Amino acid sequence: MTGEGKVLAYKLVTTGVLLVGFGLDVASLFWSMEEIGQVVFTPLGESILSLWFLAAFILGVISFRHVHHANLPSRVFHAVIVFYMLALTLMHGVNNLLLNNLDWYLKTFSGPVYPYVAGAVLLAMIAFTATRRARPEPMAA
């Protein structure tokens, strides 16, 4: 797979993860996290999410050197997003699924202000990730 293909795969998978997170933050404005948890954070749901997050993390690591970074802050923010995918994998795959500690998760990631702050951060991550492009490939001699 070319560098451009790796970057495209990363963008599609990671933007999808971030959009789902944003959607859940919007949903939490209307329903409690406990109600959302009963539908989304089931063992099957957590398994699917954990694999999706892991795929986004792996693609982020594989594609990182192929992404054009205009400056150091761009490179750092991209690394933060890749690390966030690892954190999501650990939170959902280990804490929620393997340790069955969903109550802690629901209490920690809820509250009157949380969906607004998290939604704004996720929108910034979505915009950033969706606009990444591959570095130009060197010309073959």
C-alpha cells in the first residue's frame, strides 16, 4: 500500500471513530450516559468499538510518517490523536470490557459540561484528521 493509501485508510477509520464519539456526546445531551450505556456499551458494542479504536491506533502509527506535517504543532496534535486512539482502546477494551468497570466510566465521562467540551474537542480532531494529506512520494530514478 502506498503512503497515500495508508493516510486515506487512517483518515477514514479515525474520522469515523471521532464522529461516533461526537454523536454519543450529542446524544448525552438528551439521554443519560446510563441510558446510552445500556444500548451502546454492551459486551458486543464494546468489542466492536475496541477493535475499531485499535485499528485507528495501528493505522495512525503506520501512516504517521506518510502524513504531511506543515509544522511542529501539527505533528504534535496528530500524535495526540493517535495516542487518544490507544487510550480509547484501553478504556473500552480493558476497563469496560475485560474489567467490567462500566459504572466508573459512565460516572467519569458524564456531567453537565462534559458533552460540550468533549464535543468541541472532537470536532477539532475531526476537522484536523479529515484534512490530513500524504507527503509527496519521492520520484523514482
